[in-house]
Amino acid sequence: MKLIHLSDLHLGKRVSEFPMLEDQRYILEEILRIIDGERPDAVLIAGDIYDKPVPPAEAVGLFDDFLVRLARRETQVFIISGNHDSPERIAFGARLMDRSGIHLSPVYDGHVEPVALEDEHGTVNIYMLPFLKPAHVRRFFPEEEIDSYTDALRTAVRAMEIDPAARNVLVTHQFVTGAARCDSEDISVGGTDNVDVTAFDGFDYVALGHIHNPQQVVRETVRYCGTPLKYSFSEAGHEKSVTVAELGEKGDISIRTAPLIPLRDMKELRGSYEDLTRRSFYENTTWREDYTHITLTDEEDIPDAVGKLRVIYRNLMKLDYDNRRTRSGGEILGSGQVEKKSPLELFSELYEKQNNQPMTEEQRAFAAGLIGTIWEDGQ
């Protein structure tokens, strides 16, 4: 059985105030082209369909068109909600769509029923588990001791009562310990959202969403497919793809990727204003339309640098300086973009500035626990 694994479409997302809808429409066409070539039995979409719980109408329309075109191909499609999605909105119309082969994860209620697909080797059970927090699971299992995300996922999986002798596939959206993160992902407090990979024992393949860089975690069969597009310059070096997993008999699985080439890539440039505006540097290049981050090394600020550089680099997203002045301040001054930091890191920096000394390990542990409790209660 052949599966196409997608996740983290983030439809409707804006990057540095640049709308990405045109790029997203293009990459969905590329994904359909891959699906036509691969002819999979099922497409798994592991959450973060939209970038916001209440997505813009254009994003909803784009996803609706994508689903209609998938349904016309008579491909089974499995979709779960991620941490950016509204579970209720993703689940809307699920029972009606089932008839078209579009399976939407319901709002979690303590029970996860698999959808059974058949091939020449027998049954493959597809389980859909939307993004969960410990509070979501405690509600339905008050007798269980659930203090962490790992506890929550272990409890939810144990309640599925999967048959270990069967072929089982899980589609879920969590941060599995050991995965490499990047700037465009949500950062939680002190790693409190970590899930140990052993929570997924018993599954032949785990189709993960949430992390934007394609990668396996601990073992080959627990995998993030990554985003189909780059959503921050920390992803500039990533090679985006869709994951293709083929299940044979129990224990026989092969995994490969199909590359995705975007309408516009992300590129980082560094140098003086004079060097970067020299015609011989940029003429006859294929990347002038790419989304660009430029770091100027000039000692003096260039008046209206953004406006002037956008004459050449039309999709300049970010501009900053790296020179003696910025280095003496211990930072690179930018055009309004700030490195994403966790609440604990921000609180630690504030504490050190106010008290002229860093927090102790005991203080950090206390702050992490307190912020974690507030974070969970507030979500």
C-alpha cells in the first residue's frame, strides 16, 4: 500500500507581511502532479492545514479546491487538525465527506476509531489523532496520571487498543523528542511539549506533522514530512518534499521522498550595498524573484535601503546590518524582525537585566513549571 504523507500547509500564511497564497496555490499543483505520478492508495495530511484557527476565506477556498481535486482522483484522504487549526472547523462535515473518501479527524473525545484499507496483503488500519495537550486527554481519562505530553499520548494510544499483529498507521501532530526545530515553528516553554517516541510503539508508520524540516525521529518509520514551502529564512537550506511510504507485508516498509520545487525560493545575500547593486552581480541570475534576506556590511546606514534594493530584489523580505556598530552592541540590527525566543528565554533575559545576575537552575526550573502551567491553562 502506497501512502503520500503531507503536513503543515499553513494555508493563508503571511511571511514578513508577504502573502504566500500564490506560492501555496502553485505548490499544491505540484503536489497533485506528484500524486498523479505516484498513484497512491491514500494521502495523509498531518495537521496545520491553515495558519490560523480562523483562516481567511481565500485559504479555505484553496483547500476546498484541493480536496475536490483529490476526491476526483478517487484517492482516500486522511486529514487531522494541528495546533494552528480549529479542531471543530476541520471536523465540520466529516460524516458527509467520508462518502467521498475524504476522512476528517473528529474533535478528540477519548476514542479513535481506525479506517480500514485493503490491499493484497490484507488490512491497513489508519488512525487519526489530532493535536493534543495533556488537558485534552485528562478530561476523558480522569483516573490516569497525566502530567506530560508523553503521558497524554501514551494514554490516547493505549485507548486505541491496536492489534500489534496488524499493519497500523498513525497520523498525528506533535513534537517528538529529538526532532530538529526551526524559527517558523511555535516554541513552547522549556520543551514541555516533547513526546517520547516510545509512545508510538506498535505502529508500522507514524505520519507526523508540526516540525517544518523533513526528518525521521529515532527510527525511520516515525517521520516528519516537513512543510511543502519554506516559511522562514532558517529553512533556506532545507530541501522540501513529500514523503512516499510503501507498506508491504507486516514489517516490510520502504520510505522515500519526492522533491518539491517552489515558485519562489528563499535566498540569503550578504555584502556591501555597492557589491549587491552591481549589475554584474545580479544580471543573468534566476533568483532575483526569490524571497530575499539581505545583510549589508556597510559601516554607515544606506538611506531608504529597502526601497532601493527592492528595485532589484523585488521580494526583499528582510534587511539588516552587520558591521562594527551592530557587533559592538552584541547583535545584528534588522528591519523589524526579531529572533523567536521562548517565554522562558525572554523571562530569563528580563530577570538578568533587572538583577544583574542570571537565574539559578532552581529558579529556572520553578519559572519553567509556572509558565508551563499558565501556557496549558491558557490554551
